[in-house]
Amino acid sequence: MKSEPDEVSIDHLAARPGQTVGWFGVRNYQARNFMRDAMQIGDLVLFYHSSCAEPGIAGLAEVCSAPYPDPTQFDPASPYHDPKSPADAPRWVQVDVRFVQKSRLITLTELRQYPELAAMRLLQRGNRLSITPVEPTEWAFIVDLMERAA
């Protein structure tokens, strides 16, 4: 799950009450569908900092709610407002995630160095999705990287 760290970083998540945040603002149907249809309470996710000086994986979080309507779609003052989303059939959902751990930053540059991750969706050219699935072998490799010194 990608987040811009100036909006919500791994440190913001760790400092929040209950160490949870709603994953709001997803406005891509494929990313929404991953969140809505594939994520389950208890699933662990890679918390990725994007659109920043040094993008990369910053830690782990856990899905701690079922999907529910993203309230920002109904708020005209929100940059995520969607005037075409009806209140009786919301177009956009979010899940809550809970802080699990902060890790050393595993940069995008570092991730690209490993042949074991060559097929990872995050690393594919043109990938702009804020939420992408991670294959079990990729997950295991990255968790191992988190435990290694930089």
C-alpha cells in the first residue's frame, strides 16, 4: 500500500491514536478492487512511501477492518471528493490499517537490484497503482530484507 509520507507516513501511523488510519483517497478501480475484494482483516501489508525524495518500503501494517465507504468521496472540501459517487451506492471504499513495525527504508532503487523481485508489480514500468498484491515469495524475500542491515 502506497502513501505519500507528507500525508500519512509510517511514523504518522505509529503516532496515531490506536496506531490506525483509514486508507482513504484510493481513486483507481483496480486498486479499489484489490482493497475491497482481496484484503481481509489480519492481512499484513507493506507500507510504501511514494511521491517523495526517496520512495521505498518503510514498514508493515495490518488490515484491521472490512471495507467501508470512504467518507472523503462525499466531502466537497476534500481533494478526494467525487461528486459522481452516490451516497446510496458509494463508488469508493477504504479499509483501516494498524501499525505493525517500522523498518529500515528499502528504497525503490534497492528493490530493483534483486532478480528475485523482477516480476513484482510494484517494480513494473508504468505502475501507478496505490495498492498491488505481493506474491508470497516476494513477501518472504522483502521481510528478510527488512531484517538485514542496510
